[in-house]
Amino acid sequence: DQQVKQNSPSLSVQEGRISILNCDYTNSMFDYFLWYKKYPAEGPTFLISISSIKDKNEDGRFTVFLNKSAKHLSLHIVPSQPGDSAVYFCAAISVNTGNQFYFGTGTSLTVIP
Amino acid sequence: GAGVSQSPSNKVTEKGKDVELRCDPISGHTALYWYRQSLGQGLEFLIYFQGNSAPDKSGLPSDRFSAERTGGSVSTLTIQRTQQEDSAVYLCASSLSTDRSEQYFGPGTRLTVT
């Protein structure tokens, strides 16, 4: 049962443009969300997070938006750079799930120079 | 500083053999997690440790899988009588605590069962 879903397996964006990566979840008890970035042959690295009490969190070129009513979050990268090319995973956690992080299947982003 | 390390980086084994995967977390991190990523799948939670205890073993796919952690540091994930469907990248992560602390991942162990 995939509680966190990333329905786009891949995305290509021109350098300088905005990249929008989407994530949907089914468990309304999730109260903390994270995005991880993964390069080939490396483990995922933490990128940005958002608590359910917020609807937006910004860190430099990265902004995460949370729409709780739609159970949807998105990661915006502006402007996109070739070094952003990687697989992006969203993850969710709630008090009720203990400390189990639920990850999506990932979206492979390619930023074209 | 040193990050999370895992060994071996690659392991090829024959079906039916046992394998042991090792994870060295970041020093001082009390929480340790094991995940599995199969081809085309997301990160599948296996087990987490708070110190040496594992409160949640629900993610282990079968009784062939077991894990332990000693001294609040190194953890080993053991797969007995490996099957081809066990082939995956096994990732370990650690964090300062088990609240909302971000997890730091190791590079993973790629397991191939032939």
C-alpha cells in the first residue's frame, strides 16, 4: 500500500526554468514532510522539509508547498540548474506511524543546459 | 566529518546463501534505519533502532530478515536463505533522534542474488 505517491517518474526542464515535482499522500495523519535528493550510486540527501502547520517553506532556490486538503505537496526549484539533475524523493511521517518514514517512488529530474 | 558508511558496497550471492550487511552510523546518532530500494520502487522501510532496541520491526518482509544493533552504533542486517527477489539496494540512515530529525543516508549496499 503506497501511502506516498510520486506519479511522474521523470521530468525534463530547461536550465533557468522552474522545476515542479509533485507528491500525493493518502494518510491524513501525516504531519511532517521531507524532500530528499539522490545522485546515482549515492544515498539520498535531505533537501527541505515542511510541517503540516505550514503551507510553504522556502530555502534558497527550493520551495515546498503543502496543500493539506488535497493531500498534495510540491517542490519548486527556481531557477533550475544542471546540477539539480537527480532523483527526488518525497517522504512523510506522523506521530501515529511512530518513526516510520514513508517514501515515494521518486521523480528523476533532468535539467537540460 | 564522517558520514554513514555501509559495507560491502556490492554483494553478489547465490540463491539460498546467507548475507550480512553492515552499517556504521554517524557518531552520536541514536536512531538508525534500514531501507530497501528495489528496481522501480520507492524506498521501502524495513526496521529502525532507537539505541539498541528495535521498537518497529513491521517492515521486515519475512522471517528470513533480521537486524541487530550493538553498543548503540554499528548495525547488521542479515538475510538468510536469500531469494532472487531480495536483490535490491539496501540503504542505512541515521539521525540524532527519532523525532523529526533529518536522516543521513549511507551509499547503500547493492545486493544481487543469482
